[in-house]
Amino acid sequence: MKALVLAAGKGTRLKPLTNTVPKHILPVGDKPVLFHVLNYVKEAGIKDIGIVVSPESGPYIEEAIGTGSEWGGQITFIVQHEPLGLAHAVKVAKGFLGDSPFLMLLGDNLVQEGVKDFLGEFHTSSSDASILLKEVPDPRAFGVAELDPSGKVIHMVEKPQKPKSNLAIIGVYLFTAEIHKAIAQIKPSWRGELEITDAIQKLLEMGKVIRSHLLQGWWLDIGSNDGLIEANRVVLDAFLERDIKGKVDKQSSIVGRVEIGEATEIENSLVQGPVFIAANCRIKNSLVKPFTNIRAETVVEDSSLERSVILENCQILKIKHLANSVIGKNTKLTGQDKDPGEACTEQSRRIRLFIGDDCKVEL
């Protein structure tokens, strides 16, 4: 069994942030989203891992992963030169996959349950493929599966206008080598892409057996500003533990599950968890509210933050009520000494920003 992780997407909905950093290495909780996905692979016991990257994202992802020893296996990088669909990514990776069965995951999607049980079911079945499904309120934006009473897949369709079920395909798949024969028989969709949904439908037409597994827990798609913020909220709430390695002075208060990295200093501030603050940060005269993720080398002074993601080496100075925001690396935000308009409500004074790297903003 091999694993194929797809990390070649351009992250268009996360621009301008993804002009300088691939979405797959943006932080969710204490690590990049791609690292969470690789942990699923490790927990499932798969040691031969291929990561599909684009020419643009490849160098950043390779640098972030390094040797890959953290995941206890061999990592092979595979370049998909053009974004021509998930089935095209499998086609590009055929030399790596060979005739092996494989687990395929999107590198920017997180699932609460991981994939170990999903893989275990596949090993005990005689199916040629298995797909992970999630009930969603509006399936029209997804690939949709129809099942028979036993859980076998009987039909697949991509983004139907009139869905026959509410079961969305969420980007975790298991295949035998039969999938390569199916991909060889499909044509690009109206989007100009080889759709994995069409390939799975072709398997059905070839008489192959496709099983399904219904995800009961959460599923997170890190494809947008709101998606990144929500993923941090969910992951911090689910997994963060109290761990204070930095220095907290007597005038400060740390409430709840807060992780503070080494050499970080908290001065005259209140931090209300769940909050993650990385190493070598300084938080002074500030309020850090729940679901905030502050990366290394960042300074926050005379400010209030909540439910936000602040990337590395930022300065947040005199900014009151920054909320639901994503701030790119090496960015400086500067506010006024006093809030304008004493009659304003707290809600109206809240600031929401989505800023790429290397910016300077004065408010």
C-alpha cells in the first residue's frame, strides 16, 4: 500500500496570501495543514508516500518537509506541471504508484477520524475502490455518490444541479491499480480537467466494486480565508493542550488551554485559550482571545486579537479588536493611540483583515 498526497493546487481563493506561500503549508493549530495529512498516513502505517506538487509550490513544500523522517517513511515528490484535475495527478504519479493499491488524499483537507479505520475496512473487503463520504446540507458544489442499501456505490456525478443524495465526496480515496485503466478511458470535463469522479464512475461501468465509508466527525477544507480561520478554531478546540514553555510575568494571566513556545515573553497581558503562540514572540499590554494562532517571531503590543491567524515575524501594534483575520508574514499593522469615536460599539470597532506577506498597514 502506498499513499498519494495531492498538493499542487494554486490556492486561488486564498490570494494574496498564496502568492508567496502554498496553502498546504499554512498553519492549522501547531503545524502546517499538510503535516496533519501526513500524520494520517503515518497513523495508517503507510511508509511509501508520494506528494504531487506544482512547479511553483514544490520548492516550498520540499523545504518544509525536509527529509520526511518525521513520518517514518520514504517521501517522493512528483511534479504536476499543469493543474489538469485529480485524475490527471494520478496519471502523472503512475510511475511512482506502479501496480500497488494506494490511499489518495487532498493535502488541504482535514478529517477528524483520520484514515486508519477507512483503510482497515478496505483491507477486509474485495472492492476495487473505496471513497470517504460526508453528509452535507447542499451537495451541489461537490462530487456526489449514490449508494445501494449495503453501502456500495452505484453512481457518481460531479457537481449535480439536482443531486440524488446528500453524500459528498470529500477527497479521501482508496484504489487498486484498476483505477489507471479507468483514467485511460475518460475525457476531460467541461472544465478541461480529468475528473476523479468520472474515473470512479468509469470503474462502475467496468463492473468494479466500489465501497464507501461515511465520515461521522468533522471535515475541514482549507481552501479560503474563512476555511483557514474555521480550521484553526476546530483544531485548537479539539487538540490543543496547556503547555507553557515561555516566560509569563506576574501581571499577566493565562486562562485555559494555551500553548506558549520557548523564548516567548508575555507581559501585562491576558491570554484566553484555546490559543497557540509559537516560539520567540512577545505579547505586551494585550488581550489574546480564543482561537488565535500566532506564529514565531511575532510582536503584539497594546492590541486585542481573537479568532485570527498571524503568520511569522509580524508586528501588531495598537490594534484594537482585530478579529476573524489572516495576516501574512513580515507584516506590520499600526493603529492609533485611541479608538476613533467614543460612541462606537465594540462590534463596530472590530477590524477584519486578510493580508498577504510583507505588508505595512496603518489604521
